[in-house]
Amino acid sequence: MTLNELAKATVMAVTSGKCNRIMEQTTIKVAGNTAYITTIEGSAGISITMCNCRPEIEVNSLQLPGINKVVFE
């Protein structure tokens, strides 16, 4: 499993509900020591949901070896 695949699998495992549905549509790309998480276009509800999801996504992604920073694009 590549680090990109591991990061995506981790995010999918730690999220649930609306956050999980949103994360299914995102792409995670690891470059260097940084995980880049793409945002998706949508309503204000997506932005609000992502505000709630970001902490759990970031904390769990930083537990992976080789990831020292998480950037939401």
C-alpha cells in the first residue's frame, strides 16, 4: 500500500456520517512530508461539515509515518 493509499484509508476509517461521505469525494496526495487534501465544491453545508472533520482528519493523518503536515487545499 502506498502512503497515498494509506492516508486515504486512514481518513476513511476515522470519519463517519457526512464527513465520511465528503471524504469519499476528496483526493489525498502525499508529497514530501505533507498530505494535501483536496476540497470539493458544494454548498455552505460542506464547509461547515469540514470544519468539524478537519481536527480528526489532521490528528489521525499526522500519526502516519512520513506525514508531518496536513494541508487542506
